[in-house]
Amino acid sequence: MAEHAKIFSPSASPTWLHCPAAPRISAGIPDTTSEFATEGTEAHEQAEAILTGKKEPFPEHHEDLEPYYELVAEYKATGILMVETKVEFTEWCPDGFGTADAIVIDGTKVIVIDLKFGKGVRVSAEDNSQMRLYALGVLQALQFEYALDTVEMVISQPRLDHISTETLSATELLAWGDWVKERVKLVQDPKAVAVPGGKQCRWCRGKLACRARAIDALNKSDEDLIGSNEVAVLLPLIPAVQTWCSDIKTLANNLAADGAHINGYKLVEGRSTRKFSTEADKILSSQGLDEDQIYQPRKLATLGSVEKALGGKKRAAEVMSQCTFKPEGKPTLVKTSDKRPEISSSQVASFPLGE
């Protein structure tokens, strides 16, 4: 089981590095778990077993993890591999430590590889504080032994076919470490001020009841908001406000479930829909229904599973180009930094309506 520090945890670093009050606000609030977190833990245990030649504990994840195994093997070919290694970065954070999935020492270069098993959002290695803290831990332990002068940080998301890297000199990483020291001092201040923001609030355990976050969400502007200039100011605020509103609903439900009285509201059983029991097919069959009446008609498999059956994306590309198409997407407003070409208002009429 991977170990991580309680306060200065690498995985929680986007929170405590950017909001020094977050550890204090979150104190006493337990971590929640989910089926995705459990699946991620299984995947890491499976990856460790494969890379160290042990019995596979979760072979059902073997195929999904193959791109990760291959990536580590490529780096290992010319270096020394360490798997699931505890790294301490106490020179920058008191009691700071974490567990790096894979570390490869290749001459004077160290490669730190992190497995992300999620398939929701792509994670970038660029300016990734979790990866940089792992790298600082490697430098603390091994820089002088191997004369390390370069650090490459690699994130592998095999189920998204995604690899991201960042390379820094040891000097650049150590300079970033000096900034971390200053942030740690702020966290240690018992009067540290909360600094709400998308990055730091996303995984903060105390975000549901954080007063600073509520004020930030509600106190954006007292101007009359009319016209494109004002809309441009408001658009970036929408995700944070929507997330905060959703979290307030969650907090209210949690309080009511714990017996608190919420003025004007009550806790009731939510709506639900009927579902077939596990014995439904046998019961329906006994009533004379055949399989075509009990089960839905066959349908095409997912694009991803077909590509796998054809030998992977590259091998399947030609065949898939013959049997797939990509409909035009609904016009969507995005930031000007988006790489997609802009469409004019006159072109909008040719696009499909609907979802």
C-alpha cells in the first residue's frame, strides 16, 4: 500500500501550496473513497506486481495497464529501475513524503514515472507539483550518489492513451523547492488566510463548509452586467460557482442526514426507478418469453474495444476510417487559446441543432 504524508502530501499539494489555510480547514474531516479510487489502488498493486515479477493480484487490469508496462520497460532498458519507492522531501516540507510509482536512474538523469488509472481528465506533467515533490525526494536521497543533474517527470494514463512529460535541470527544480519552502511557512501559520480557487478547492476536504469559498463565489461583482464585455468577465467564473452550488447541496444533505435542522427543508426518500432483479431472466423465461423478448437486440461494440480487437489504434486506423464518421459538433464558445479554428456567425446556420 502506497504511503503519503498527512499534511504535506504530494497528491494534495495543489491544495496546500495555493491555499495555506486548507490543512487547518480540513482538519478532522475524513477522506472519502469511491469505486474509482478503489480501482486505482488495485491498478497500482497490479502494476507493482508485474514490474517486480510477483503474482498478479488483479489480472483483470493487466490489458489496460500494458501501455504503462511498456513505457517503464523503455526507460528501464538503459537505467536502474525502482518500483513503489518511498521518497522523502523533508528538506522542503516537514514530514513530507510520498510513494513514487516508478523511478529510473539513467546516468546523471532521473526519470520519475507516475501511473494515473483514471479515464476522465487528462493529467499534465507540466508544472505538476505532485511530480515535482517526488522528484525533490529523489534528489534529496540520490543526487550526490549519482551526480544527478536532470529530472524528467512522466505521467502515464494508459486508458486514455496519454503520456505527458516535463524535464527540468536539478538547479531549476531546486529553485522551485525554495518557493515550496515559503509556501510551507504560510501553511504553518495558525492564522493562515484561505485563498479560494479552482485548483486548490477541487480536492480540498474542507471545501463544502469553507466560508472564504462561499464569499468568493457570491461576491464577484456588484456592477450591472450587460453586454459582451461583462459576459467575458463572468464566463470564467461559472464553473467555480456551479461547483460551489453543488457542494452546498451536498453539505446540506450531509447535515440533515446527521440530524441537523435546515430551516425550510426536510429530508425525504428520493425518487427511484424500477430495476430487474438478478433472477429476472429466469422468472420471465418461465412465463414463456424467449431470449429475444427478454434481452435487448445486439448492438455494435464501443469504438475502443473494436480498435483493440483489430490490434490497436495504429493498426486499426485504415479499417476504422472506412466504417466510422464524425458528425459536425454543435457550436461551442471556448477561450481564444483553444487550438480549434474559429467559425463565423454566418457558418452557424449550417451546423446541426440539438445536444
